[in-house]
Amino acid sequence: MTHSLLNRTLVFGLFVLLLFLLPLAVSRAAEPPALAGTIEAEIDGRPVALPSLKTDVRAEIQGDLATVTVVQTFANPATQPLHARYLFPLNAGAAVYEMWMDVGAERVRAQVQEVQQAEKTFAKAKSEGRAAALLKQQRPNMFTQQIANLMPGLPITVTLRYVQTVPKVDGEYELVVPLVVGPHFQPPGADQPPVIEDADSAASDVASESGRWTLAELPEYPPVFGLSLPPQIDEDRVSLQIDLQSALPIQSVSSRTHRLATRADSATQWHVGLEHGRTIDNRDFVLRYSLAGAANTAGLLVQRDQRGGYFSLLIEPPAAPEDADITPREMVFLLDCSGSMYGLPMDASKAFMRQALRKLRPTDSFRIIRFSDSATEFSREPLAATPQNIASGLRYVDALQGMGGTMMSSGIHQALDTPPAPGVKRIVTFLTDGYIGNDYEILKLVGERLGDARLYAFGVGTGVNRFLLDEIGRVGRGFTRYMDPTEDVAGVANELTDRLQSPVLTDIEIDWGGLPVEAMLPQQLPDLFAGQSIRVQGRYRGAAEGVIRIHGRARGRAATLMLPVSLPEQRDGDAVGLIWARSAIAEQMRSLSLPPNWFEQRGEPVPQLDDVRAQVTQLGLAFSLVTRWTAFVAVSEQIVNATPGAVKTADVPLPPVAGVSPAAYGGSAPAFVGAAGPEPATWASLLVILSLLAWTAWARQRPRLQQASSGQADGLGRLM
């Protein structure tokens, strides 16, 4: 009797204790990552300490041009030498024109070389035991920094500098500093332009392993804190400092992504930093500012040096009458429902859709298309925007979930393959994070299938593929906006859906009045929407003065703007020329994704890859720019590693992108090693299992305990 009661008491007590501990374990599993010490990963079957990194970003903004300096400090916490590799983003329009490396007291200026030669230079330095740095562009907004012979106790600092324009978005200037690269899904059989593979990476293997989360044309996706590594991370990896100057008074400075510390030194000069000085690099940094009296409709910047003259013409739309267009619209909503959209991004997309559906006009029809591994549609044909149909659409949206791969092409085919009804204007609203590997294939497909439709791209996430999304908006003759799923998405969604309107200025042409200008970019001027601007760049052959006339149609009415200009014989500065060169490179690369009929309609030859490669390489070497086929390489004079023979290569680990589900990473990084014990989530799982076992044991003993208790009661009854 005593033994049975004791067993029962112990089993029941264990069950109660486990129920008490389970919430604590689950709560602990949801805690943010701890601060990091030394992190190890398994490389070639052996644990290797991973390199650490600190990044310091400083931007100097003059009006709407920014010069950005990025300082990357690599350290080796191990006891043996390492080769380090770091995958990081930059703005797609960044013209990276300078780099240097500091090793101890030695500073080495990087040289721009063709990629193949730069790789050979780097490999030779590595084999000789010299410190070296190799900066390569993998995509217009993705770069890798490789460090050779990173020695314990001898940090290597690499500084790179770039210039970029600061575009005007919805009436405010917006500077984006990308801080993290998310995982990209490579669809099976995706067709990418030929690339230069990294001789020191498994790029060819990665590209062939399609159908899983990876980065096409890049080394294996780095290990991620909290997923393939223990959840320990340095929360002070990045600092940001911005000096903002303008000829006009600065009216406002703000950020939706980070808390700021600001100081106004004068009405035209502000200093901006992070509230706590440093932060974690798990989301892009976005700064917005406005200038008092910045209502100019056009302005010209010029530069002339030994390479020639360059200009940058900024055009803003005129004040236009209200959009009186009552043409029936077919509103097509294309939603990315892949695994990377699970959770907060999907919630944000749903919030947008609720607002968009409720704001449909009575004359509209609508379609809702979701895609992941394949595309499916809410209805077989466009539905009239009746209250009943809108209610059905809302229920459909509420039931959507994020899972599977990102077969973006299937969604685009579904949205654009069938023409709209006669007299109906098709508007496609595309919500995605852009985490794919076949960017160029998608851009080419949009160009081929668009027809007379307009496509508006909405990036949903904290570290999305801005290169792809910006290009989709451009090719789609619409615009691109971004939505942070970690903020007040209902308010942002309401604001963004109001932007789904017609452009203010269309059919834009420029009469240069006989001025000696050439090589204008972009080749095809886009339409202008309210609160936006477009930048026309080019070269000029010599000093001249004149008047240019900008023609267009403002909501159907003819509009003309005259602008007196002066092209000087000499003008100091290099930003305008560098930005023109970067734009020329982007235009060349863009030509590879345009459909052949685009060139045939203009009587131009279809560009060939070899020709594009030659022109991009020539521009990269002439202007000292990093491109697809040119790279920066720096090599130390001193030998830092006397035994360079058997050095492991390790990636700088990345934080998970804020708001992105672990499902997005799909096991693309190696498992971590060296943990002291099970992780919190593992403890939670163990406690659940133990509680179930305890319950089972108690349930099995319960009949015997009841029988014994009944027998004892009978005995007591007989004694009484």
C-alpha cells in the first residue's frame, strides 16, 4: 500500500512539476539571442571558430547626393589562422570607387582589376601568407568580401567608399543603407546569365543544387545565429553616422526602422546617429528627410574633368489636376505565399489586402493570385467589386499561409498571360520579399508579358531584395514601395493603397536645344508619379549654354518646362561622373533582361553577353568601380602567416533577418557544434515528452491503485 501510494505521489508530482516548468521553457525559447562569445562551426568535420566583424557606416549627404564610407573590421578569435568570407549588401545604385586595407601599421590601397586577375592576385597572396582583401559584386546589391590570412590577435580593417543618389519618394528624400542579405530561393532550372565563378567557393555546386533555399552564384549561405549556430550574437555589430547638409533648410528627419539621435548644428546642417550608438545588422536602415521650399521642378548638376563632362538632370512632376480617369480597372493582386513570407510578412500582406479590397471602385473588377511552389487564383475570372465579392475575397486572403518555394514566374504568368477585357485597364499589385535567385529571368518575363498593364511592386520585409523590386517597378511602368512588417502595418497599408493611382506626367521627352550632349540615361524615360522624381544623366563634349525643354502630358494635358543650363569647361568633383558610370553599367546589365522585341521595335541589335561584358569591364576599369566583371584587391607587403599551407576558410555568421521565419532558410547552412547542452527549444520539447510519459505512467497505474484502494476499504469495512 505504502509503495503504491508513493509511486502515485511521485508520478503525479512529476507531472505537476513539468506542467509548471513547461511555460518557463517555452518562454525562454522565445528570448532574443544572447551576446556572443566565441562561436564555432563544423568545417570539413572539425570545429572552427568563426571570424567576428564590426561595421561602421558614415554617410555625408549634400542635397540629394551621398558619399558613404563603410569600415569593416575583421577579427580572428581562434588560435589558428583563418581565411574569412563575408556576404553583405549595398545599395544597388552604389558606385563603389575606392577601397583600402589596414593590417597593423600597414595601409594598402586596393587596385581595381578584372575579376579573373583579381582572383589570381588574391590566391597568390593567400599562398604566400600575406594579408589580402578581395571585394566582388555578386549582384548589383550583393557583395562578398574575402580576407586572406586573418591571424589571431591581428585584426584586418577594410574600408570601402561609394557614392549614390538619394531618391525622392512620396515627397521626401530617402536614404537606404542595406545591412543584411536574406536567403534566396533558386527555382529548379532557373535560367541565369553566365557568371564568373568564385575560384575559392562552391559556387558551381550551389547553383546546381536548385529547389532549396540558397543564393545563386554565391558561396554557400553563411551560418545564421539561432538557426545553424547557437543564438548568441553581438548586438553592437554596426554603427551609423550621417552628416546631412543642404542649400535649403532641413525641415524634418526621421526613420521608421531605427530610433535616432539627431543634432541640428544649423538650419541647413544636421548630424544623425543611432540612439544607442550601435545596433544589430538584422534589418535595413532607412532615413527620410525633407527640405523646406524644395518645390523645384527641375535642376542640373554638372562635372567636367580629364575624362570629359557629365551632367545629372533631376525632374519632378508639375502640380496636376485630379485624376479624372474613369476607365474600368482590372485590379490584379499577386501575393507571394512562400516560406519566407510566413508569419509577420504574411500578416502585413493581409493588412495591405484588406485596405486595398475595401478601396476598390464600383467600376473595378479584381483578381487575387497566390504563388509559392505554384500559382492558384481566387476565382476563374475577374470578379466585379461588389460587397459580396469583396467579402469573399477578404475571407480568401485571411486563410492564406506562407509555405513552400518561390516559383515567382508561375505567378507572373498567371497574372499577365491572358489579356484584359477590351477597354479595361489592368493594374497588377505585387507583394513579395523578392527572395529569389533568378532575378534576371523574372525581369525578362515581366517585360515580355506586361503589354499595356502597369505593375506596382510592394516589398514586404525588413531586408528585402531591393534590386529586384525596384527593377520590377521600373520594367512594369509603375513604382516600388516598401512595408516593414514589424511596424504599424495597418496604417502603412492604408497609406500605400492610396498610392495606387495613375502617373502625373507621361510621354516625357527632352529637347536639348542643340547642346553637345550624348550617352543619355535611361534610354527610355519612365512615367512620373506624384511625390517622385526621375534623374536623366549623360555626357557633354564641351562648354555650352542653352535652354532645354521638357515635354510631357500631365493627366492628359500637354505640359512643358523650360530650363536654362550652363555646361562649364571645368567643374571639380567626381560624384556626378561616378554616378553616370554606375548608371551606364546598370543600363548595360539591364539590356540582358530585356526581351528581343524591345530592341527590334527600335531597330537596334539585340545585345550579346560578350559585348556587354566588354563594355562593363571597360567602364569599371576606367572609373575604378566594382562591377560584375571587375573587383578590388589589396595585398599586404608583410607576410603575416609563416605557415599558410592548411588554413581553413570560414564565413562571418549573419543574424536572422528581422521578422523572417526560420522556414525561409531551409537548412542551407551547416549545423553548429560545441553547444554546452540542449537549446531552450530542445528543453521545451523534452519537457513535453517527459510530461506525456509521466501522464501515461500515472494513467496505467491508476486502475491498480484504485483496485488496491477499494480492497483496503473493503477490509476496513469488515473489521468495523
